[in-house]
Amino acid sequence: MENKIVYSLIVAILNRGFSGVAMDAARNAGAKGGTVISAHGSGLHEDETFFGISILPEKEIVLILSSEETKPSIMRAIIKRVGIETEGGGIAFSLPVTEVEGISRITDFEENKQ
């Protein structure tokens, strides 16, 4: 039996300091919360040098578990506020989630699996 996609993981990669703006936009669009991870970029044109030392730009990764219904509006809200054309320099993509444990809305998912 194939698992129905009920949830998606939204991944937004932003310039450092913009995760709060992204989360505010996401909450206003229906997200219940998210997780922020500190990271650094390693792209083709992102490396800068300072006295001959390569400096990688600081990034933040925002992870949001979302229902399929709210995913499009959350992603649009994030990109509108901190997308690649803004100072936030962000991109966003989503991944399907076939199984979830430990959240209160799991009952609908479990009923659909049986």
C-alpha cells in the first residue's frame, strides 16, 4: 500500500539574520512553527577572500513541517519576504513526507493509511 502524502517539509536557505523574518511570514501564512539551523554557503560565486583567507557566507536553514494544503501559501510568503531578489537572498523548496510521528495532527494521517 502506498503512503499518501499529507505533509511536506519546507526547506528555506537564507542569508544569516533573516530567519526571523522568514518565520514571521510563514506563521502569517499558516505555519505552526519551524526549526532554524545555522550553516555556511559553499557556492560557485559565494566565496570571498580576506587577506588571502577564504570566507564562506553565513546562512540559515529554516525547516517547516507543513500540511500539503498550507505548503504553497507558506512558501510564497517566505519567498515574497526573503527571496533571492531581496536582502535575505533566500530560496525555498519542499520535500514530500510520507510518515510523521509525534505531532498532534497525526490522527488524520493514520486514519488515511489504514
